[in-house]
Amino acid sequence: MQSDQIRLVSLSIGLPQTIKTGDHKELTTGICKQAVDEVFLSREGFHGDGVANRAFHGGPERAVCVYSHEHYSYWEQEFQVRLPSAAFGENLTVTRMLERDVCIGDIYQVGDAVVQVSQGRIPCDTISKRNGIPTLLTRIIEEGYTGFFCRVLREGTVRKDSPIRLLERHPRQVSVLFANQIFFHRKGDAEGIKKILAVKELAPVWRELLANRLEKLEPSESDSERR
């Protein structure tokens, strides 16, 4: 992947709002974001951006949500729909940053800001409800096209035409797609889990979940003795 091929297609923010879902229920969510020309990115996220449930969204480890523009045509063809801008609740819709090419710990400059990939996204069914496609969440997880989150290393202004540049590739090169495959589909792959955990820049929530899983797969000697 050549960093100079990356392009910011859309810069989007939005505060939580209540929407009606396909089953005529109401849902309060921050997934509906609108394109903006310019916005300041702090360590907590973009100014004017917000989430409804901070237990599973937002915070400094999930300050920026990124999704690949290439996936739009894939989903539109599969479901025969036209998806809106920022359909997956992302802040940055980008080209040339597919999950297979982006690694946990990679550092990018986005406009005046500098961000670091912290984790893959663990999507929820709000994505399906927002887009009116009941099976979308299932398919996202099957393909691993989840998008990913970044923490902010340097605050700064991002504009809709800001360049995105890879500053530093993490030496362990654990891709978001690999992490997704282990997390969602290869839950018993202890070696794969260890490979992800070896990336010290991994977000704490992923580290805790995977460490707990590994402990169940490989109980310590003291645990064995107690049993």
C-alpha cells in the first residue's frame, strides 16, 4: 500500500439523535453523521461528534472511526441499495485503507492531527437498523469489513480535503483483518491471540477480552494444580 494513494472521501461528525428503525421502534444513536468541511480533532474525538452509549463507543481509544470507501460498492451490489454517506457511522471515509492493509499500531497524519490505529471495530446491530438491512451486521462480521478505531497522538484540525499519510508502520504488522478473523472466527487460535496481544498499542478493551479468552484456552500451572 502506498500512503500517497490514500484519499479522504468524506469527513463526518454528528451528535446522538433519536431515529425510527425499520420495525417502527425508536433508537437513540450517534451513528447518523453529516459531512463537514473542517473540524478540530482532540484526544477525545472530533468536536461536535458524540455517541449515545459510552460503554461501547467513544473515548480516547476510539476517538476516530474509519471505514473504507471501497466497501460501499461491495455492499451496495450485494444488497441492491444505495447507501448514504457515512452509512457505518464513521468519521473518516477513506480509500486505500482496507482492513487487510492497515495494522494495529500504525501511525497516520490526517490533516494537522496524528492518529494511531488502536483496534478493529466490534460492530453492533445499530448498523443494520440504521441502513434498514437486517443481515448487514452478520455479513460485516463474516467478511471482516468492520472498519477500525484510532487514538489521537497529536490534536489538530482536519479538513474535508486533508491528505492522509502513513507515518509509521508498526513492526509487528498485525492487520485489522487478521485481528478480526481471530476475534470473530478463530476464537480457539491461541497463537493468533498471542500475536495480537504482542502489539502493546492494542486498545485495552481488546487486550482484556483476548487475554481472558487465552486464559481459558491455556490455564496457568497454578490453576491446574488447584484443580
